[in-house]
Amino acid sequence: KIYDCLSTEPLHVEQVIAETNLAPGLVNATLISLRLKGLIRQLPGSMFAKG
């Protein structure tokens, strides 16, 4: 659900939380996991994008 809401365009972590209706802690933990697996990239300002 979290990965699906992301695209190649940067999205702020708060937008991910709002779009998925998931707990902030879960969203943050999942984003870190996806980043460590190389599926997404973290950009300045708490922004995330696929790639």
C-alpha cells in the first residue's frame, strides 16, 4: 500500500501517511525498509520517490 502510493515524483512523508491512512510509525518504518532494499530513494525534506 505504501509502495503503491509512491511514484517517481517525490512525495512528502506526511502525504504518504494521509493517502494510506496508516500509523505514522508504520509508514516511517516501511519507508526505511523500502529504502534499504533499494526500492525507493529518500530526498531532502522527508521526501520519498520510487527509483
